[in-house]
Amino acid sequence: MEPIPLVLAGARGHGHWHLDNIRRLTAQGLVRLAGVCELTPLTAEELGDGLGTPEQSADLADLVTRTGARIAIICTPIHTHADLALAAAGRGAHLLLEKPPTPSCAEFTRMTEGLRELGTACQIGFQSLGSHALTAIRKLIADGAIGEVTGIGAAGAWARDESYYTRAPWAGHRSLDGRDVIDGVLTNPLAHAVATALRIDGADRAEDIESIELELFRANDIEADDTSCVRLRTARSAGSGTVTVAATLCAERPGEPYVLIHGDRGRITFWYKLDRVLLERPGHEPETTDHGRTDLLENLAAHLRDGTELLVPPQRTGAFMRVVEAIRTAPDPVRLPADAWRTEPGVGAAPSAKRRVVPGIDSLVTAGAERLALYSELRAPWAAPPAEVPHR
């Protein structure tokens, strides 16, 4: 089989991860980097070894045409996703589109309808949904290992320096130049926590969401939220109908994010970045298992070669997009009072790096996942009652 030619739009920042992944798959003979789309061409040092000399251009559609690329990876600012996806698809490329797919449901609908008309295969880049641990968790639930599922929580306590929000013009914005961006903690850096919890619940399509409660806050000097929680009522097929996610980028002690599946006879913890599962049941020793993962680009390539089912087609992210839309249309995040956060040395390499920390947020995030509760219900002193978004 000949390697599948592909182009990468957005090769800096998170795009470095895609370059390394393409390098790995190139060595296996599965793909070939035919082009890179960047406003400023990559240097030889940035491109690195093992990728040949791909064409470079700031015009994605033209690049796809000139290279004959069958796949376009789009890792660009959130508000550019739909236009670039449709441009590449219009020239015959199938897509690996970074999350979040788009910043609004209207853009999501415009994009997905356009891709459907073009017959374009599209994979959304929620890498955690390629984890083989999901199959293992579904089997544990089906086998009654933890009894009846009573709820699903997720917790993400991360730290980001203040420079995280100055790395790009769109970072930390709800909108930019009149266009939606919605770069908040639940929609971008910890979006996997939301999407993974919904997939485990069996409620990942738009029609599976019945109601949404949101609490959005910010300690940093940004438009978007950096400390938030959401509770979803779902038309469940595998869970209890309640999914709660608590997240922050202002943690005191950053840790691995996880999804917690509660049962009436035990619970399952899934550290989705590690593909690690912990089963805990009364009367049994805890059982920890590690699992493999199917890479989403490999899965897309297999889909094009032999029709292998896509792991994350757009329709399987519809419920996540309902959360994005709820955040987009919610009131602006509440600024935390000055006495609710402090400044500490940053986690980055720069000696001058600083970050904002919300004291007590780590335990609140943990309690949110444990109790399926919102920050206001946990009596966070800075939390107002939740805003509920009714089913539409």
C-alpha cells in the first residue's frame, strides 16, 4: 500500500504533536506529509527529520489541490475550523479536525452538512475516545461489576501560566473581531473530560442532552472561563442520566484528569490521558489495568483504506457541542474577587512565569466529581447559584 498523502494546517503550538505523530506513522509507511499550511513557513529545524520536504503554503485549499492530499489535519484557531474544513473538503481531502470542532452549534451544523454533501470523512480529535479502556469500562458496567450506575463525574485540576493566555490573539477569548471563539476550560483544555464522560454515559449525540447547568468563573484576566463546572441530564443508555464535570486551570497541585463512574456496588476511575482504569468494590482488592489506544489518524487512514468505522465522527460529538453552545450563550464568566486567588511562580521554564491559583479549588474539583455537585452546592464562597439551560 502506498502511504496516504496528507497536509497539516497549523504546525506550531499543539501542531508539534501532530508533526511527531505523522513522523511516527511515516516511519511505518502509512502516511506521507505532502504539505504544511502556515502563515509563516516552517524552518528546517521546526520540521525536523523524517518528513522529507513537504510543500508549504498559507492557502490550504490550494495546497490540497497541488499535493493531491487525501487527508487534511486541521489544528488551527477554533474560530477557523469550519471554513478551513470545508475548504479542504471541497478540494477532495478527508479530515482530522482538532477539538473543539467549532465554537457554536450553528457553525457545527454548517460544517457537518457541507461535509455530508461532499461525502467527506471527518474525525474529531478527541484522542481519549480512541482508548481501549472505554471498551473495558463498558464491559465492566454491562457485567454488573459496580452494580447499577448512579452517576458519572469528571475532574480536571490543571495549571496554566498567565502566558498561556497571551500565546495567541484568540487565547482565553469568548469572541474575537466579532466571531465566536469560546476558548474556556471546559471547551478546550479540559474538553476531553466532558467528551469522555459523555461517551461512557452513552449520551454523546446532540439529542441525548436534556438539560445543562453551568457555573463559569475566571481568576485570570481573560474573557473566557478558567474555573467552571457543568451538570448534564441525559437520555442515558449506559449511565444514570447525570454527568457532572468540574474543572480548573488554577489548581494548587495540578494532577491527572479523570472520569469517575459511580455504582451502587462500587466505582470505576478512568485516568483518560494514561489509559488507566481502577475498579473498586467492597470486599474486593482494588484492580488497576492499563490499556492501549488507537490513534485517531491511524483510524482515519484505515477508514479510507478499508472502511473501518471512525471512532469520533462529528455526530458522536453532538452532545459536547451542546455544552459548547450553552457556554457560548451563557452570561460572561464571573470574575473571582481578588481575595479568592493568589499569584504563584509559574509552571513554565521562564524565570518570570506566573500563574494564578484559587485556594481550595483542588478539593472542590474532587468533590464535584465525587458528589456530582456544582461549586455553589459545595459552598464555594465565590460561587453563585447555577444557570440552567433548558432542553430545546
